[in-house]
Amino acid sequence: MGNDKDDLDRKLQAEKLRDIMHNSTNPLIFLGYVTSEPFSRDYRTLTSLAKDIDPTDRDRWCEYILYKNLIRVGYARITHAGLTDTEIQMARFKIPTSKNFADNPIVVTNPSSVTDQSVHFNSRFGSFYKGHGRFNTHRFHMDTPKYFLPQDQKTK
């Protein structure tokens, strides 16, 4: 969806992608380059049937991670310079073991709150940093990494 000049083209692409996601009965992850700002018409079309890994991240413009029929467990984002299309976004999910499952609603930024060590991001992602932090020539962007816990899990 790289056509930022043609509004109708973006609208039709978003609707088609929404329909593809709707027709999928399997778990899915949409890793997309969408030239629409967060919460715009096209974003809302895409998220009408899929969830955004981090709907609080209002500073993205191009790269999104959406999912359906999965349980989110982690999200990290690194950007270089000021362009969002040069960044790395990572998400971690669990595949539900039954049809009756709940997504993880609790957001934590302290990795010690996450008992499953396999969920932790590499230490090169650093620790949670509000705003912009630095790693070598890269800077962390938008308050990550974040981890998502089940409703009934206690946090430290």
C-alpha cells in the first residue's frame, strides 16, 4: 500500500486486505507497509477484523503489525534516523490451543515481570525507554520493548 498519492487506491487496497483477513480461518499476521497515519480511515478498515500489536503507538506511519487468532506476548521497535520505513519492528505471539482464548491485555515494560524467559527480547533492544533512546547509531522509538500478560498474571 505504498501509493500515498491516490486516496481511492489506498481505500480499495485496505478493503481488499480486510476481506482477505476476514476470510482466513487460520491465525494470521499482517506485516504491512501502509502509507496511512495511525487511526486513519485505512488503518480503521484494516483493524476492523485484526488487532494492532500496539494500538497506543501513535508515531508509526508506514509499518504495522496486525494479527488475528493469536495471543500477543511482546513488541519491540527500533528506528534509524527519522523515517519509519527504515525501522525494525518485532512481535512475539503464542498460538492459542483452543477456540476459547483471550488475548493478553496487561502491558508491562519490566522484563522481570515476564516469567517465560523465551518471550524476552534480546538485550540489544535495551530496557524500556520512554521517548527516544540510543543503541550505537540506532535509536529506540516509541516506548518499547513491551510485553503483554494474561489478565490473571501478577506483575512485579
